[in-house]
Amino acid sequence: MRDTTGANSTESPPAGLRRHLTVVPATALAVTTVIGGGALVLPGAALREAGNDALLGWVLAAVITLPLIFVFARLGARFPSAGGIAGFARAGFGRISAAGVEVVLIGTFGLGIPAIALSGGGYLAAALNWPASQAWIGAVVLLLPVAAMLTAGTALSARVQTVLAAILTAALLAVGALGLFAPGAQFSPPDFGPEGWGHAFTVVGIVFFGFTGWEMIAFTTGEYRDPRRDFPRVVALSFLIVIGVYLLLAAGVQAVLDPSSPRVETAPLAELVETAFSPTAATLVSVLGVLILAANLVGAVWGASRLVYSSADEGLLPRSLAAVSRVGGVPRRAVLATVGLFLLVVLCSATGLITVTGMFEVAGQNFFLLYVLCAAVYGKVADGAAARAFGIVLAVCLLVVALVGFDLITIGYPLALFAAGAGVGLVRGRRT
């Protein structure tokens, strides 16, 4: 492939990303990608809905997530690439379908990740006593250092994520333990009877958002030293850590807070810390929220930029975005283009063109549809009749849930994106 970047450029045409990720930094990246803003609000929202039985809802959501985690682990180990889910689609259904999925993913990341940045900007505004209307400034403040770190090198990013994962996991576990062992804490165990499990089902849809994110780390498998061996280990380890954090947080919130409290749904961890420790400690929760969402952004932008790199390498996006730095093998142009798109969406939100809630809603719906796709791919490429049947049944079940629970109008957005991407892929395929 010819060099399109100039003889004196520090960038080179796509020669492959550097394979440097091992189990520990990759697990840290996975943990910080999955644990996001949901950890700050979902325990309270579940408690408000199901009372003491909310803990069973977390357990049930984890059990429901297991088949998806299994599918991602197997597909990521078998088809490691920067294309992530698009790479899975290519392996299962061909290049044209993969092109459609790539555009759906770009459109999904273009809403979901700016929404995360705006949530983090809100916490930053609270920590600095800014007006809530200036959350978009906080989002820009968070995105720019993320871009700088990811363009500086993946080794630095991996080290930072490892440190952040350790700090945030310890801090969240400490908050949960603080609630359980605080003076006056009263933990009432859930009802394990039919009524208790009935309450649990009512909160699965609420807490399931906290279990999304493993689909993002699929885009980093092209940078694993040994993806076939390590990726399933990373998924399993990160899943256990995430479950431990969520269950302890849910138990701590349940032991201290009153489900009828007005703040239990909007700021449960802040109220827990204030009640169990000190009324002046709310700022600590705001700082913790900023750190969680900043770490979440690093993993999310990392994955999204690899999708842009892969799409450029495949010819769907301009080839220049597939250039990598000669030192470190970093796709800097892809990172900068990705962050530029997110900043544009943040500015659109600041002008009122789109709401954060709407961005999360559409992005979450799109990801669920992509889960259906991954299950279908597994049903086609898995070894053995039983494994293929498992994938097909899982895909059908998820599709039924999507058709019953989703707004048919908003489903038009991913369908239009898929049609556009598949059309471009078809035209490019004919030209080549």
C-alpha cells in the first residue's frame, strides 16, 4: 500500500496496531469502560422501584448478561480486530453487512459517548460550583485531555487506566462498605420468594444499562498480544469485579437510604455518604463522579477511534484516517477525528438541538440491536450444532424483546444508518 501521508510525515499507512495489551491493563480498561455514570445513580433508582428486593434485580441482570458476555468473549477471541462488532459482522455476513454495521456504530458512538461526556461535565460543574447550564464546558474539558492522552500513546493510556481502575474500584467498594457498616445501618435481606423475584424483574430494565460496555472492549482486541487466550480471561475477570462493585453498592444504599427519599433516585451515593459520614462530603461524590466518567471516556473513545481506524483501513472512511504513528503505532488521526465528532455533538446539545436523555435512549437501543446481531453471528459461525442453536435462540429472544419494547420510530435511525453504510459498501465493492 502506498504512503499517502507524505515523505516527512510522522504518520504511516495502516500497518497494523501495536499488540501490547495483556490481561491486567486490558482488564482495567474493561472495568473502567463498563462502570460509568450508572454506578452513581442506578443503585438508588432500583431501590426506589423495588425496595429491599432491588438486590435481586442486580443478580438477575447479571445472570441475563452472562450469555451476551459469553458470546462477546468467544467472538472477540476468534475474530480479534479493531473493527470489533463490525469485524464480527464481516466474519458472519460479509463486507457489505459489515459496512452497514460500521455506520450504525459510528452513529451510536456519536450519541452515546458525548452523552457520557456531558454527564461527566455535569459532575465537574457541581464540583466547581458552576451553573448546571455549563455542563457542556465540563464535557469539553474532559474530552480534550482524553484526546491528548490517547494520541500520546496506548502504553501511557493503558497505565493510566490501570491506576484509575484500581482507585475507582477501591473507592466504590469503600462507599458500599461505608453504607453497610455505618452506625444505624439496617440491611434487610430481600425476599427470595415469588413476590421478591417479581419485584426483581421490574428493575432489570433499569439496572441493565450498568452491564453495557463489554461491546466497547471488543474494538481493542486487535491490540492484544494473545487475544485468543487473554480476551476471555479479561471478560471473565472484569465481569466478576463489576458484579462485586455493583452488589456492594446496592447493599450499602439499601442499608442506609429510605426508598421514598427524593434524592434516592438522582444522587443516592451522595446521600449515602452524607448520611453515613458527613453532610459536607457531597463534594467527594462529585469528584468521584468526574473520575469515573473520565475513565469511562478513555475506554469509550479508545474503542470508537479503533472503529474509525478500521473503517478507514477497509475503505469506508477516508484512507488517511487509517494512518498510524511511526512511534507507538497510534492511529492519531482517527482519535482526533473521533473526538472532533464528539465535540460537535456536545456543542449541538449545548444549543438545545438534542437532549442528553434522548442521546442515551437512542444509543442504548442501538446497542441492544447490535447484541442481536452478535448473537446471530455466533449462531452462524460457532463450532458445533449445540453452540449454533444457542446463538440462534439468543438472537431470536433478544429480537422479540426489541420489537416489543422499542419505539418503532427511533428504530428507523439505525435502519437508515445501516442502509447508508451497506449502500456505500456495495458501491465501493463494485469499484474494486
